[in-house]
Amino acid sequence: MLAVIKTGGKQYIVSPGKKIKVEKIDIEEGKSVTFEEVLLINNEGKTIIGEPTIKGASVSGKVLKQDRSEKVIIFKKKPKKRYKVKKGHRQPFTEVEISEIVSK
């Protein structure tokens, strides 16, 4: 069984037992989280497609950790103008382990 969920403006393909990294969610580690925006469910060859979401369907999981990803360097330079800017950025994320997919 697999599903497509939407969270943080992105879509993720999930299945029970899979670990995914999503945009930061303000939930403590060890607590459970429920995703209500389910776009598609595929269960043993039977596919349900939402318009745009499936009513009554949800995906639940457990928050494993809150962390920040690897540093990304942003470097801007304009030749012959003495202009150089160097910035770094670390995007926060939440790691979630999917426990179950519930359809209507």
C-alpha cells in the first residue's frame, strides 16, 4: 500500500515503515503526526485518486527527529566591481516514520 501526501508545499510518496524528511513541522520528537491532505492511495492494484484530495483519508506517522540539513553555500560575485557576497543556509526539516495509511 502506498499513498501520495502533500505537506509543506511538496508532495511525497509514502508507504508504511518508510522514513521521509519533510519541511519543518512544530511537533516534538516522539509524538505522532497526521497528514490530512492525501492525493492518491494505491492498495493492491486498486487506485483512488483525489479531486484534489481524498475525503476521509489520512496518513499517520511518528516524528523521529527535528534537525537541519547540510549547509548550502550561496556565493555572488560581479567581476571588476569589487562585489563579493558569501552566505550559508541550513534548511530545517522534520524526519517522520510512516506508521499507517487510512482510507475511507
